[in-house]
Amino acid sequence: MITVVGIGADGWDGLPAASRRAVEAADVLMGGPRHLELVPAKAERVAWPSPLLPALPGLLHQYAGRAICVLASGDPMFYGIGTTLARLLGAENVKVLPQVSSLSLACARLGWPVERVRVVSLVGRPPEALHAAAGPGRRLVVLGADAGSPSMVAGLLTQAGYGPSEMTVLSDLGAATEDVRQATADAWTGQAASPLNVIAVECAAAPGIEPLPASPGLPDTAFEHDGQLTKREVRAVTLSRLAPQHGELLWDVGAGAGSIAIEWLRVHPSCAAVAVESRADRAAAVRRNADRLGVPSLRIVTGRAPDALTGLPTPDAVFVGGGATAPGLLERCWSALRPGGRLVANAVTLETEAVVAAWYGRLGGDLVRLAVQRAAPVGGFTGWRAAMPVTIWSVTKGDAE
């Protein structure tokens, strides 16, 4: 059994009795150098190596059989080592004694309801995730990675059109050196008072900025593309058929601009996606789109399907937006899909439609055709201009298939 003790910036004095006893009873104390300096115990002290995750299993094996106590910031189960140890060893082998988290402390200082804020961590994570979290009226708590994090947050917000957002930078929360500084994102200068900081943001859009919706069907102008883009109305229907759920993985095959994978990821931070695109220039545009729209976690595979699908993790849903006529592509996607997973294929050409119709005849599912018309000038008047119709086939894989 490994004990994980959360410790605040106030150190030993702020620890409750149970946490103190756990530290005093340890043969080995593990943690960052800053945490190890906060406690007076006589146990052997082991500072975390860098990088930590690859070395952690061997380190735990090295000290197996001894009473190990791990020190962590605040609540170890809040973006902390506690979740890593529970995943690695099993929750039954890890005892966690939490302290107040930086999120709770920040909300307590500001009078914000904890359940109504969205958290973004910059610790070991791409900062572009902030783009998906920002929205008019939203309150964010951003966990800083270093003293320069507030400047990074301010720059990202201003770049995205949220320069008027009020930022409150809280450093060394709970310590005697606690510091609070405020400014709008477009006026922020300098660094935080300490590398230990959180940035509270009250999002406000600049005049003229049209915020992106949280629902599927972003404007086509939100994506960089060369014409290979699943258009807005078709995209919204396609995503409704893909039906993203918490924690699920999508394959976006023939990604084009990556719009389907990107909107899948924007549904919830726990969702994952792989975009497969044969052209390197389009794959580069997919990366830029994903970063700008706040989903830097999108994995991009540059290669031609079905060969490029080899070795990818088992998907919960597959979207085939291009290349459905390639020999073996739909077979590979269908066989890879887990039971209960969804396959959606869109067809524009007659050739692709024939392939999709054959699969529909074999497996059933749902087959629909969408025809979208948009109002456009016709001389001095207004008329309807039709986009190319799109056939959408969707099917769910049964347990026996």
C-alpha cells in the first residue's frame, strides 16, 4: 500500500493529523524537491526523476516492501500523481489523503462556485486547449506551469478575440507569500509572482467577435481548407450519426480539413480522435485547425488508408469522408470497429454512392441523402443555389458481428 499525502503551500503546519502520521510512519518519502523540503520526517527522501512517468514503475519496484509515502500538491487526485498511481497500481493499493486543491482555494478567494468553472491545465499539456474552453460569460481556472503562464494565457485569449477578459493571477495560494494580481488579457504584462500560480479568467469577447458555438456545426469559415471540407449542415448531421460519447475514440478517415475529428473532440475533453489524411499539406492544415480550435490532442496520421490504419487503437466510431472506393477500406474499418460502435460514410460521387449502397444492402443501417440550398444573388434578385447532394450511410455494429 502506497500513501499519497496532499500538501499545501503552508507546508507541515497546514497538514491534518492523519497526514502527519502518514509522513512520520514512512520509510521512504517521494516527491518533488519543493515538497520534500516542506516536511521534517527522517525517512529516506527520493526526488522525482525527470521525465517521471517512464521511470515511475522501476522506481516503485526498487523500493517495494518498504513503507512509501508520496507527497503531492493539494489534492493528488486533481491533475496529480494520485491518479497516475491509482491507474498504475490499482485504486485498492493506493491510499490518498488530500489537501485543499488550488482550484478550491482560487474559487474561495474569488467567491466563484467551484461546480460552475471550467479547468484547463498547462502543466505538461498543450496550451491551445484554452481555445475550446473560452466563451462569453464562462469562468475558467487555468493551472499555470510556470511564472510565464499568465502571459501565455493572455496572449492566447487576445489572439482568439477575448482580450477584454478579466484575469486574476493567484500565486502561492495558502502561503504567507500569497499574491493576487489583476488585469484584462489585452493589458497583462510581466510574470506571475511565483511559478506556483493559477489564472482565473472571466471571459469577455471583443466587439465584433462572433463566438463559436459549443454545438456541432461550426461555420465553414472556422476551418482552413482547400475545398475538401464536410460542409456545416452535412457535418452537423454526420456528427449526430457518429453520436460521440464520453471518453470515446473516433477514426476520421480521409480527414480533409479535419472538421469531423475536431468537432468530435470539442464535444468533451475526454474524447479522442485520430485523423488519417493521405496528403501532407492537408495534414498540416488539420494540425493548424485543431490547435486554433482548441483540440491539440488530435492525433494525425499522414498516409493512405487502409494501410495507414494499421496499429491504430480500436475505435468506438469511424467516419469515412473520403476514399470509400479504395479496395478493402470499408472492410478494414468495419472489422476494426468495436461491438456497439458506429460507422458513418459520406458519398458525393456516383462511384462512392454505389459502394455505400452495396454495404447498406449487406448490413442495413440508415441511408439518407441531404440536399442543401443557399440563398444567393440572381441579378437584382435572390434565388436558391444548390450544393452537391450528399448521401450518408450510418450503421451500428452488433455484438455478434
